[in-house]
Amino acid sequence: MFKLKHPFLSLVDAAELCSAQLARNEDAADPLSRLREEFIVPKKADLQNKAYGPAERKAVDGVDEGTTEEDRDEESIYLCGNSLGLQPRRTKDYVLKYLDTWATKGVFGHFKQFEGGFPPWLHLDDALKDQTAKIVGALPSEVVVMETLTANLHLLMASFYKPTKDRYKIIIEGKAFPSDHYAALSQLAHHNLPPSALITIAPPSDDSPYLSTEHILSTISQHAATTALVLLPGIQFYSGQFFDIELITRHCHSLGLTVGWDLAHAVGNVPLKLHDWNVDFAAWCNYKYMNGGPGTIGGLFVHDKHGKVEDLPANDKAEIPANGDAKHDDTTQLTYRPRLSGWWGGDKNSRFYMENVFVPMPGASGFQLSNPSALDMTAVFASLDIFALTTIDALRTRSLRMTAYLEARLLHYPGGRMPPYKIITPSNPAERGAQLSVFLDTGLLDHVLEYIEEHGVVVDERKPNVLRIAPAPLYNSYWDLHRFMKVFHEACEKALELVDSEKKGDGVENKKAVDGADGARAGETTTRADDVDGAPRQSAIPSV
């Protein structure tokens, strides 16, 4: 990937870089900073409240009882959109409108358009297509909001993973999200293939999770002759590395390989061009950067070339390869890509005829199974309407600058000292999304987490040493990042003191043990349970 220019590392004056004024100026100059008002940012007091709902704020003599030195009524510093996005303000209104429709119209909500209401639930999946397609760079016919991420991966692999005697392996990334790993292994087991048929692309060095594009391509080439499917993440969840989807997809196709992408950390985060890049299939969740709510319905992409539903030529008697389009159903005389089918993937005009003749909808919609949750789709609808206020390219421009600011601040540790952490996300902005993963020195993570959470900071952690910090371009601000850096560096200092104190405490205890041993008389014995077989061993401790 090409190298993008860094907008903040040229600021050699640490005082200017770390100033509150710079953060305020950046927010003031950013036209997209207004989008933050579209979201509900939890208050610090809300996060600390042990009861359900917001914290009570009772004024006494004009002073909020919840106020502390840190002002608990201040907005929290929420940098965890890579795990769960914030709730859009309009989500509640949208969901209440759905509930009102259900309450007052019942089953007619499925079929009838009501004045001032959302599309009928029967057509709500179609209503989400246009904006979803813009976000992932697809034709509307190539996307559908359905199921959840791992379920969609299984449905897609059921259609696209067609092992043969010679080509049967699945290639994944070595530190793939566990659910992807489990899904791939279970697909192998489903086809009675051994776990050894799962090939993982591991980093060349134990010191860094970075996977160069060259290394990825080389590993794929090495196993191409025996591989049936490549399944990779668009952005690696642990390191935040953004893979070159276009180049890797082109390389796989040149070797005759089908390639699919898990875009959980990419959708709503970075620009994608799934159609133009000729991606075979992809799946994602809608609760991270897409802000659809915890565990909400996911999304799926199937390239137009794989979603065709066509009449079978009358004179077509030839067998069609198992990994291509296949003939189905002598009654319908249609040809379409084999998949696990369900009634919601069937043609809407005949879906309710109950004739048990499956006529799939063309495109990704034909991969649907069951009636999708209208409640989930309504929540996703609310978020998509916020995305419609801007473009994914504009958000990417904002994200690149904001993450560069965070990076520059992380590289400037107070006093010019070496920081007790390192950034393991690629330094090339073109090879990352919003997230920076910070690898802390051993023993610091728990202490740092405790301190920052007490001070209203929310980030994601991956034990034993990593914090994943993600300024979401839709709602985070430079002021968020400025406040975060202050708290984070304070946390690091406190953690270093605690770890140092713990080490000194261990030293005192060890010294006491040695002093006690020194007092033992020559020839006396003590019992130590440290033999290999676990039995006590008698050993003489000589006097010094």
C-alpha cells in the first residue's frame, strides 16, 4: 500500500501538539464534528452508577451532588466503537415508531404502508439496501441485512466452500477472531476433513503481529494447488491492520481461488469497493462502527456474478461444476448458485403462496433464510440515516487525521521519556482504520484499566497486554483524544509506581526468607516440595 502523509508528526513542539487549544481548534475546523450531536455519549456518572439507567443528579444549594473534582456530569471518553458503537439519538424514536406500529396495526405492519410510518416490514430489508451498498461499495442487489456475522459466514461457506479431492484446504489469518476460526474448522469437520486442512497465515516475527501483503500472497501461493477457499479479515481485530483487499482478491482469483472477507472491523470504518474489487463474498456485523446496537442483525455481500437466477436453457444437458452455478428443481427450470435456502430468500411475489417451489430472489437477498427481525432492522435504519448525512470518503478523511493525532500524542511521552508501551498497529495510515492497538509493558494493563475506568474512559482491552483505542469518525472528537491522553499517561505513571512497589515488596519478602535461612545452623535440614515427582526433598542449608 502507498504511504500517506502524517499531518501531526511534523509538529516538533510537544507543547503545541499536546495543548488543549490544538484539540479545540481541530474540532472547530472540522465540518463533521457536528455529527457527534447525533449520538448519546454516556456521562461519567452514568458509567459509575451501579444501578440501571442514568445516575441521579440532585441539586443541593445550586450544586450537583454528583459533582466531584473530575466533574462526574462530564461526558465520558468513549473510544470503544470497535467493540460497540454508541446509540444514535434517533434510535429510540425509530424503535418507538416500530413498537407503535406493532401495537396499533398488528400483522398489517408487515404489508401496509402507513402515512408517516416506515416501509412495511416485508420491504424493510430492501429499504436498507441503498445506504448499505454505498458504505461497502456495492450494487444494492449485492447486499442484504440479515442474520448475524458467524451465521452469515456459515451460510456463505455452505455456498462457496466446495472442497474436492485435490483442493480442500481453507486459508485464514493466524490470529483470526476465534469465531472465524471455529467456523472454518467446523466447515472442515462438516466435510469430514481433518483440522490440518486449515492453513493459518502467521506473522513472520513473534515480536509483531504485522502481516505484510507479500507474506500473505506468498502463503496463499504456497498452498494454492490444494486450497478451496481463502477467508480473511478486512481489518485485523487485534492489531487494527487494514489488509489490501483488492490486491489479495486479485491474487486469489489468478490462482483459481474463491476468497471471502470478514468485514466486522472494516464496515463503517474504511471505504470499501467490494463490487469493483471483484470480491466473491463478505459478511459483517452492524454493532461496531455501524452503531446498530448490541448483537443486532448483520450484513452480507454476494457479488453480482454469483447472485444470478436464470432460466435453464432447454438444450442444456451438460453437468455444471460443483463450485459454479448449478441446476435446481425441474419444476422451476432455474439455474442459480447452490446455497442453504429459506423462504425469505424466495421471490416476494410468490413467497406466501406456500407452493413449496423455491424461486430465489436474484442477488444477495436470495440468501436470506427466515423473516428478519424488524426491531433489529429499525435500529440499523436509524444509524444508516446518520451515515446518509455524509459520505464514507469524508469520514475516512476525518478518521485518518484523528487517528494520526492520537498516534502523535501517544509517541510524545511526558518528560521526553521512553513510553511504557508501543503501538503495534501499522504506522502507515493506509494500512489501518480508526483503531490503534497499544501494547503495554508487562504487568501494567490491569492497573491502567482500573485507573482510566475510574476516570470515565472506555476502551477495549485484550489480555494480557493490549488496549485497542478507536476514535470513531462519526462521533469522537479531538477533545476526547486530548482528555484521553491526559488520563492515560497518568494511568501509566500510577501503574509503573504500583508495579515498582510490588517488585520492591517481593524483594523485601525474599530478603526476609534469605535472612531466615541464614539463621539456620549448619547440618540442619528443611523440607522443599520442588522435586519433579512432587515429593518433598530433604536438603541441607549450610550457614554462611
